[in-house]
Amino acid sequence: MATSEFLAAWDNCRWDRIASMVAPSAGGPAMSPKRIKGDYATEELTSYQIDTLAEQSAAVCLVHVTLTINDEVFHPALRWVYQNEGGQVQVPGLDEGSWRLMCWGAPWMKRDVAADDAEPNA
């Protein structure tokens, strides 16, 4: 799954891989590995766990994870959308595309989200 690949790329400082997983509507083609590195370089991911996965539609999946970043534990929700290279939503198994992360910034990864809520808790 894309979430495992994304977290492994972060854990291994594979900024190029992370850049390729960002949704075009969130900066996609203009997103550079250098920009990703600038956002994540000071955020050391020391452990991660996928907690729950909820398919919100055929092309949208919300994945709740537990992350340890700089010795602090966070529980963000990662929203993935299945898109083609042009950013158009596609149907997995029927159309060409890949899973792309909608909100990618390191600050988003430090938000706590309840397992039954798609929005961060205040």
C-alpha cells in the first residue's frame, strides 16, 4: 500500500520517492525532492504503524497511523486519492493511475486525528 511506501521513504530519507507520491492538486509535478527534504529533514521518523484504513469511495482512502517523530507520538490521518498523471481521479483496477497523498507536509503529520474523524482535533 502507498502508506507503507510513503512512511518507508520518509524513514529512509527518500525525498524523491515522497515527491512522486504527492497529489498534483497538492503541488504534484511542481513538487521537488528538495522542497520535500526542506519540510521533512528535521522531522526524524523513528517508528510508524498503520492503525486503520477506511475506503471513503472507490478512489479515496483515509489511513490512520501512529507516528513517532522527534520522540513525540502523533496520530494523523493520511488521505490518499487514486489519480492519473494529470491529477484526474480514476478508479483503481479500471483506470491507469496511482495512489497520491493529498496533504503531505510534515506539520500535517504532527496532527492528532480521532479514528472516526477526518479533521484534526483542535
